[in-house]
Amino acid sequence: MKRFLALVAFLPAFVLAAAPLPTAKPEEVGMSSPQLAKIATALNKEVADGSFRGAVVMVARKGKLVYQGAYGMQTPTTKMTEDSIFRIYSMTKPLVSVAAMMLVEDGTVQLTDPVSKFLPALGKLQVSVAGKDASGNATYTLVAAERPMTVQDLLRHSAGLAYGEITQNAPVKEGLERAGVYRKDMDYEARGMTPAEQVERMSQVPLAFHPGTMWHYSLASDVLGRVVESASGKRLADFLDERLFKPVGMVDTGFWVPAAKRARLAESLEKDRFAGRGFLLIDVSAPPKNDSGGAGAVSTAGDYLRFCQMLMSGGALDGKRVLSRTTVRLMTSDHLGSFIQTPVQPGELLLGTKGYTFGLGFAVRQGDGVGGVPGSAGEFMWAGYAGTYFWVDPKEQVTAVLMTQAASPQRAYFRKLIKQLVYQAIVD
């Protein structure tokens, strides 16, 4: 009790949610309370400057929660709290990646399985090969894919798929828009059709690259969610709730927010000061037509910290195992090697810096150096379109989560800021 009261005295003066992990004073696990206090100073300044409406940060070391803070407002009239709920967009990808690896452990799926084993409509895809004519104008030629995409390709984003928001391949972008998985009026909204409709429509869209040749951030995790459903016979939301969320204690994580919890949903500013405009976020007030494995989930900082700690602990938390230690190691290893091209590296997409490869659902740091942010070899991480971010550093035994609802062009800066402020607080 003394330890808990001491931690509460250190934490910012907001209403505290139940601690997601056992608590400790920072000094008990080799961190500095005064140094961690810089997080509050920095984020309160960003709130005051109008960078975002509010934020939540949680930091754990050696399995103990040492810092949690809520800053600014959740909505125009409601203060941010530690149990505020956020649209996590691409931080859904690690969740569905874990789901897929559970099926691998069950013997239901193999990484080398062709995706068409589970989704036959995706068995004979074409590739839109980019080129230039004699005048230097872009040309596109449709050819048959050199090999089928595999489950491993979906997990590591080498399937040849694309996002309409990112790709410059005109036939692919146009095809994704026709399919309804790319909308010009709202980014990363692919939930407007049933799973069967989504697969059928995407089967008519050419790939942007031959499978296994290029790391290209894409709708691969949405397709992976459809594989999980086909292989398990269950809706993605139900499979994750049964096999991951309940065992790990992720009580506020799902693909929509029930009415009883809607007052805790964080909202973005009407106008982003860096973009000069607002960003529409997905409506999570009702069950979607399909559960988007790439961008559809909601969660809290505490729930996601528990997910991170489960991975840090080798696939188990509080005596409940959801993955084997060897599977976690496989997921957080380099899966790009020297044979998959990376014109834009994972770290550049996320943080604007090199130094990261990609595993099965995570960016993975390759060494202590190169990256323009603090970290350690073997650290893994990912982030979300609306400003969420997490990382797990097994070497330093640090897990951390940042939650905001700011789909801002400045969000890479906020990710790097939090990372710097956490690592400078490690003293032992």
C-alpha cells in the first residue's frame, strides 16, 4: 500500500484508472521520477499549443507500471482520463498478427500456405507493373503474379497488396477505390462491406508488386483478418475476444464501442494546426460490416500496455499463456532479409528514420545504432494513423504506449518525443 500511495503521489493529478500492471516507484526498477516528469511537461505544452486535444501515456519497466498520465481533454467538454478509449487504427495489425500465429500454433495454418487456400478468390491475381514510355510518361502493364501470396507475405507486408492512400500505381489505386476499400473522403476506412464482399472485390484489383519482392505497407492485415475468419470459422472480433482479449485482460478492446462506454471515447480536434484542416475518424459506435484487421480496433492505453507486456514476457501474462516464447521470437525477428526490397523502410514510414526491418506484424530494430531515436537491437513497435504508438524493448525491459486522436502530419514527431523522454529516464 505504501508503494502504491507513493506512486499515486508521483503521477499527474488526474482521475486514475485501475492500474493495468503491478505498480512500482520508478527508482525501484532503475528509472528516475524527476526525469519521467518531463513527459507531463512536454505533453501539457503540446496540448496548450493545440497540437492535439489530449493524450494518455503509460510506461512499464521490468513488468511494473512506473508512469501513467492523462493530459488535456478527451472531448471539448470532458477531461482525458487513463481509461479513455481510442481508435487505434494500425495498432490493430499486431493484434490480428497474433491471432494468425495462434492458428499457426494450432496447426490450422502454416506461414507458407498460399492465401488462396483460405480465400480461393485471391488465387489468380494480376500485377500492375509500372514503367515509362519513350516520353517518360508512366505506363502500366498487367501480368500474372509470379507466385501466390502466402500467409507470411500478409504478416510481413510483402504480398504485393497496397493502400489506396499510399500507392502511386494508378490502376491499383483506381481498383481499390472501385472496390470500396479506399475512400477519398476518409482515410483507412475499409469496413463498408461484408467479409465475403471484401474478398471478392479485392480479387478484381491488381497487385502493386509481385508477392515476396517488396515491403509495401498495405491492406495485407485486412486480408489476414479474413484468413483468420476462414481458418477459425469465427468472426475476427469473436476470435480475438476469446483467444486474446479475455486471457490478457484487455477489457476495453474491440472493433466498436458499446453505448455504455461511449462517454469514454476520445475525439480529435476539429482542425489540426499542422495540416490546417480536420481529419475524419472512423465511426465506432456500432458493429461494422467487417472487422478491419488493419485499422478497425479501439483500445485503451492500459489494455494495450497489457498486450505489450504479454509479448515482452514471451507470450504469457498473469499465468495465462496465449503464444509460445518461440513464436514471439519468430514474430519479432527479421523477415525481410536481403531478398525483399525496401524503398521505404518500416522505420522511415513510422518515425522518419532508418534502422528498422519488419517481422510478422511489427517493425523490428536491427541494432542499437543507425536509428535516429533511442532504442535497442530487438526492440519492436508499431503505431496508428490517429496518433497512437507503442514499443517493446526486451533488452531494457521497457514497454510504453502513447494514445492520442490526432491524425496529424506531425505524429512521427510526437512518437519520437515520447521515446526520447522514456529512455532518458532510465538510470540503471
